[in-house]
Amino acid sequence: MKITVVVHTAPWSHQASATALRFCQAALKAGHVIHRLFFYYDGVHNTSTLAVSAQDEIDIPAEWQRLIREHEIDTVACVSSALKRGILNDTEAARYERTASNLSPAAEISGLGQLIDATTHSDRVVNFGA
Amino acid sequence: MTDTSAPPSASHRRLTFISRRAPFGEDYPRACLDMVMAAAVFDQQVNYVFMDDGVHQLVSGQAPAAIGAKDLSAQFAALSLYGVENVFADRQSLLERGLENAVLSIPVDVIDNACLQRLIQDSDQVFVL
């Protein structure tokens, strides 16, 4: 089955991010395809490379990055959500003259159209944290 | 930062968006509206449903500028220009909040639970924000 996963919450503020991560791992293990992973609203914080988690806690953004790389999952952080929350790639950091960029290299910044497009090409869209 | 993907030509889905939060305490109402607009731009068949505290978003004559918030109703007015004609408000939610006679900023179809159930059943995908 082709599944699109939408994550609406930041890691640590809500269990939904970790649940989404485990859902993706389980779905892939069961032979399903993650067609696209879309981070919306506070969910874009999952794509930050600057977050530092406590040593005895799961590093959720790092886990996402590992999963995305391993399975080459098409991953998008919503542009309007990301910019407001300070999740920037090099291009956006330069465009808005910010001092740093922090978007995971495993993700790209794009628009909500990517979510609608994924919806039309997936058998299921599963939302976490909304 | 722009969305360069072309709208899908053949794939039309029935997408239902249910907005359940009050207008200005959180940013979810706008996040939902943005999804609705994006779906409309991509030529999908859209149902936009207001229920629970979400019905407060529809009440006319709000002054969000007083708290530095954006006016949602200006964008609501543009919905029909985007081809979003199926806008619904949940009757029970209006009644519970004393809004059954309130002046709303846009025309909506007031629906009951059974109708909402059918909308959801007939949808390919439902987003709840």
C-alpha cells in the first residue's frame, strides 16, 4: 500500500511525532511504501538539525533522518510552517538574511501542493497529532 | 520556496477538511484554511466543515486586528473564487454555543450528524485540524 504520512506536532511536545516514526518503521517493515512524508505546522521541528535531546532520550529528529535516508523517503517540510518556525535551508537563510540554516539534508522545503499531490497518489494518508 | 509541482491533471479526490478550533487561540484554523485553498488550487473536490469551537470562526464582525491577528473572514470570502462551494457548519455545534441565529461571514449549509457522517463516508480523505 502507498501511504503518505503527515506529522503535525513537534518532537517532545507531543507523543505523536514518535508514534509517527514508529508507524513508518512498522509500515516499511510490513512491505508498504511511504509515498511522501509531510511535516506541517509544528511538525516541521522534526526536520531541525539544531535540536539537542537529552542523552537518555530518543533523538527523534536524528531518527527521522536515519529512516528517511535508509528508505529514501520523499520528505517535505511545509514552507509556510517552516519559515515562521525558523526551519531554514541554505537558500532560505540567504534569502531572508538569517545567520544559520538548520533543515535536515534529508528533507526539502516545499508547499502544501506537495501534500495535495501526495494525497491524490496515495492509497492512504495518515495524520499524526491533528 | 515556491511550490513548483504541477497540479495533478487526472487525479481528483474528494477531500473533506474539518476545522474544529476557535479562531484566534491557536493557528490551526489558518493551517486548515491553507490546506483547503491548496486543495482547491489543485482542483480537488473539497468539503470544508466547521464543527465544535470551529464554528466560532464563521461569526461575522470580528476584530482580530485588535490582537494583531489576521482576519480569516477575508479569506473565507475568497473561497468561492477558488471553487470551494461546499462549506458546512455542524448544527449541534452552533446550537451548543448559542450561535444558531448568529450572522455568519459567509453562506454555509448547516448540517446534522447524519449528513456529516455521509460526507465523511463519501470522502477519499479526511483532514481534521
